[in-house]
Amino acid sequence: MDTILRINMGAAGGPQARSEPLGDYAGMGGRGLTSAIIAAEVPPRCHPLGEDNKLVIAPGMLSGTKAAMSGRISVGCKSPLTGGIKESNSGGQAAQVLARLSYAAIVLEGKPKENTCCKIRINTDGISIETDESLHMLGNYDLVERLKEAYGDKITCISIGQAGEMKLGAASVAITDMELRPTRHAGRGGVGAVMGAKGVKAIVLDDSGTKMREAVDPQAFKEANQAFVKGLREHAVTGQGLPAYGTNVLTNVVNEAGGYPTHNFSFGRFEGASRISGETQAETETSRGGKATHGCHRGCVIRCSGTYVDKEGNYVSKQPEYETVWSHGGNCGIDDLDAIARLDRMDDDFGLDTIEMGAAIGVAMEAGLADFGDAEAAINLVGEVGKGTTLGRILGSGAGVVGRVFGVERVPVVKNQAMPAYDPRAVQGIGVTYATSTMGADHTAGYAIASNLLNVGGTVDPLKPAGQVELSRNLQVATAAIDATGMCLFIAFAILDQEETFQALIDMINAFHGLNLTADDVTALGRKILGMEREFNEKAGFGKEDDRLPEFFRKEAFPPHNVTFAVSDEELDSVYDF
Amino acid sequence: MPFAAAHIRLAVRESRLPVFYELLAAGFFVDAPQSCSIRQLLTDVSGMDAEYAEYRIQTVFVNGRAVDDFDSPLVGKDAVVALSAAMPGLVGAVLRRGSPLGSMRGVGADKGAPGTEMSREVPITLKLFNQVAAELGPGFLAAGIRIPTARLADFLAKHPDLAVEAVQAGGKNRPAADLPEVLAGAGEYICLFVKIAE
């Protein structure tokens, strides 16, 4: 995995592909590599849909190996939604397959003179790029079926739906799962719109004839992986809670905390929460013949996903995640799991970020386009995006655009990216991360690694208010490093509680690459990534004034605890003091 | 159970028991000494094993605020206590008992106030989530949970496949077919018993 595949979609005479060594990017993977390439090669002030932007697709440092949980793939670019640097990552099969094909990254460059609809095929024989207008404006599900007919069922697809072709701000990049369904998405920041601007509808990967990547020290790697898996299986979150109920296990808990944004962030408790909780979802799936426990890629041992089926047992969608159930559910006043699963399926098919779309529908409901709680109206509104109507294009451009078009003041975005499912007034520390992340409002930008284990910025006193800022900083640094490994962020819980599991992760990286990294080196990597991203955003025109939550979070008391966001601007400005 | 005018008894297949966890998550009433501690509520009142309470219940809310200390007293007559295992996500980690990320809550923990009166019993709403519901739910359901009648009526309407084995109202057994009538006349609260069908 030492090669970068660059494809110039704007080359004279048609797209041209060339492979080159990693060079200065050696030692980087996942988010580290996507952000390094964007920071070094993309003019920060360029138009995100123009020829100077690049779309970088990179597996992690451990992808394609036998390392458990190493199936995340990063997609990076200058974001058409935020205008800043973007890394959006996804599960599915692509990271493992791309890594086994020896590619550290695919970089789509340039821009075709006219709108085209290209498919790129990559296997051990090489690369082929061809125009196929018959794929134009297909949804991801139909698209994958067509590609399966053409290339068989051993493929893995990276694709866009209608939203990407229309270059909408909420457009995602879809990744197929183990069942060859387009259910996994690099959703955030409009990365699908950049792929659409490059004229690429699908990248078809086939790793037939390849082998697992071999470690420099196979025995040490095997032992470290075993210890890592043991730690994940023994932990209450990664070994029990997530497999049993998926991420949606959070609905009841966040709702109880009064931090569940309901009716477009108007209040923090949703009366119908228990009807759409992970517990109810798992029972519904199981009793209908679906699955409540399923992995999104080979090598996953947590298996937090599932299969949602209708009352007759027919497949509807993968198990909607917590963020999706919230965005299309409580945020819009909808307590019907069947309707939410339909909306999830539509988002996946059209190629839309479920968080951005649910937030956009919530703002539209506040504007009076539909009533809160009206599931059919929500389904119809998302349907407008698939049809490409004017209203659909507005909705598919994200919550910020919907707010501006319809004159809504309560628009929950930072850097124009919609907030996820935790209100920053009820959990103030996550508001610090929402405000200051290089990515816009993003719950995964500052996830959960024990700050003291990583020894970032010294020991934090959790009882001091300043701890919120310091913890957010530490978490953002640590998360950036984990994103570079290609590891699923859900490993964080076992690492948080079990020092030996954290050590096993470092041992795996060292044994595989023949390195001698310490926790300090991991921290340094995270800081380096954040530093590159921050510098890119500054050159793109972002300042301190962009590291703020919308005004209503300071002015509107949030029931049931009736709190406002109280972290000062000065404290927010100190997050990047490192 | 001072508010329960009627009892509903259901017998279901074991595989269908999880459908009732929705009711446990929505909350049911238990009577506890006023100002008792969370620990007393869990062990003395609810009969939980002390070790289970200490190690399994990693996330506790009192009146919607995360609590770190099991020995803090419950105050007020309408206390709501919610119990969960350890949860994923940054927020899940932030809300855990004794979390090193606790300062990120911002709204603070509900520390309550020292209790003075331990003799009088008051109703406390108890909510069980996730693994805690799966592990303790069967016991609570078998012993009976007191819930709003309207909530049970909505729930049974949503799940017509649940077979009602017996209905008791006013101390008398009634035919299952009388369920709608019993629900209509049950008053604000009702006691639901669920057992595994043989």
C-alpha cells in the first residue's frame, strides 16, 4: 500500500490515470493522508466544485490487514458545504479492498469540460475509465445492481446518487457493505458533490487475486490483534451494548439527559423516544426476521449495525444509526421506526447525508413546509431531492440553505454544517467541539480517547470549567490520530477504560509497519493533522468568528433544564493554543 | 400500590418479552422512603444485587441530570431515576458515573440535598434502559409495574399479538375480553404483570 493513484478527469483527450509513490506522504493514512494532500495541493480559496479541488479517497494505515476494526475509509476535499477542509469517513468494504490493491489513496483531479458520467474500474489487471451515460441519475441501489450485472458480485463500489450528480451540499459518497448494498456513506460535508463535479459516478473495485497485507513482524502483529480483539469483546460497550442495540442505544439515554434535540432544537426531550429507541428497534428487527447485530465490513468484531425489514420481512435498509433515527425522528417529531427506515433508505439511494437531511427537514418544518410529526410529509420532502425539483435542490443543499431560503432563525449549523444529535446546551463540552472543529459541527471530531492515557496537554481537572475546552482539544487531537489508522472510532470505549487495549492498538501499528511509536507519537500525529487542517481553513478565509455556535444557543433556554450555552468566546478561542 | 385499581396479567413467549422494554424505558412507579439514597432505592427497595448495581449500572440520571454518587439522596416527591449500562459516544462517556470527561456536561450533576425524613414512602419513577432493562426487566415485569393506564392502552393497541391471559379488576377475575372495559374504568394508573408462557 505504497502507491497513490491519480486520475486527472480534465486531461486533454479524456481522463488520464497515473500511479506514483507516496513520497512525502509516507507514514500517513486515512484522514492524515487526505488532509495532507488537500492542504498541500488544493488552493484554499478555490471553488470546491472547480478544477483545482481534489477528491482524495484513502484507506487507513491498518486497512487491508487482519487487524480487527480497520475498515474505515476517508474521503477528503475542500468542502462545498463548509468551504473548509473536509474529511468524511465511512465503513463498508472499500478500505480493505483498496488497501489490498496496494493503493494508499485515489486522487480525483481536474474537471471534465462537459458534464460526464464516468465509471472507473480498478483490479489487479489495472485501471479502466469509461463514460457510461446510461448510469446518469441512477440511485445508488439501482446503480450497484447495474454494476453487479456488468462485473459480478465480487466487486466493491464507491458511488454517488442523484444528489452527487446535482452537486448538492448534502451529497454523500456511498460505499457498499458485505452484502454489496450501498448502505455505508462518507456523508458529511458534501463530498459526493465533489465526486459529481469530477464527473465520476462510480469506482468499481475488485481485489480478486490479492492477499491480506503482511506485517513486518507477523507474530507480534497477530498477538497484538488478539489482545485488541479480546479487549473489545470484554468491554461492556463494544462487547455488549453496541452489538445488542447499535448506536441507537443512545436515544433513551440522551433523551433522559435532556439533550435530545427535538422539533429543530426547540427542546431536549422527545415524548416518543422510547418508541424509536435502540431497544425497540432491535426488538422490531428481530421479531420481523431482520438482524439487530451485524458488521458493516469484514473484520468487524463490534457489529453495531443490523438489517431493518418491514412487517413482511422484506429488506428496507441497514439498521438506521442513532444520528439518523434522531435527525429524521425526534428532530422532526416523528416516532415511527418504519418511516425513519424508509427515509434512511431514500438518503442512501439518493446519496445524502442523513444528519444534514434530517436537520434540513427540521428547519423546513419550522418554516411551515410541513408539520412536525408528519412522517409522510417528510418522506415526500426527501423525495423532492431525488426528483431534482427546485425545492428538492434547496433541501439537498443542507440546513443552512433551507434556513436562508425560508427565513428561519433557528438553524443548527456551524460552518454551515448541521449539528448532530446532541444539544450543546445540555452537554456543553460537545458544543466546544462543534464550534471549533475544523470540519464544522461534527460529533466525531472530538470522540472519546482517554486524555490522560494519551497524555495530551497534561492532566485535566474535570471539575474546572476550563476542563471543557482542554478536554475538547485533547479529544480532537486524539480523534484525528485514530482517523488516520482507519480504525472505527467505536474502539475508543475499550481504549478509554482498558490501558492494555490501547497498548495493543499501538503494538499492532508498530508490528505491522516495523515502527516503535509511543503514545506521544500518536498524539503528535493528531496535532500535525489538526494543524494542517486549521491552517488550510485560515487560508480559506476562516477566522475566530467562524468558531461559534449560532446565536440562539446563547439566547434560547433549552428545556427541560432551561440552560443556554455558556462557554465564553475567549475559551473557545483557546482551543487551538497548542 | 395505592394508585392501582386494576391488575392486568399477561403471559407471553420469552422471545416477545423484549417488546415490554419500551414500557420500562418510559418509566414505572416504585414506592420508596422519602429522601432515600440511590443505592437504597436500587438495593433495599428494588432488590438489586449490590455488586450488580455498582458495576453494571454505569449511567444514572436523577431528574434528567447525570449522577456520579450512588449515595446522594433523592429529593422531592416526583423524582425520576433512570438506569443504564455504559454507553457509547462522547456523550455516553461524558454521562458515565465518575467520568473523567464529566466537566463536559456543563449543566452539572444533580447533587440533591441531605434527607431528613426517611419514614414516609413516596412514588418514584424508575426507568430501565438497554442491558439493564434486559437483565432486570423480566423480574420487574413478573412482580408487576405500575404505569399510566393510557400508556398501557396505547401499547396494547400497537401490539395486538400479545395475548392477555387474565384480567383482574376490583379484586375479581374478569374474562380477557373485558380488557377494554377494564382499561376504560381503571383510573389513571394500572398494574401490569407479565410472565413467560409455559
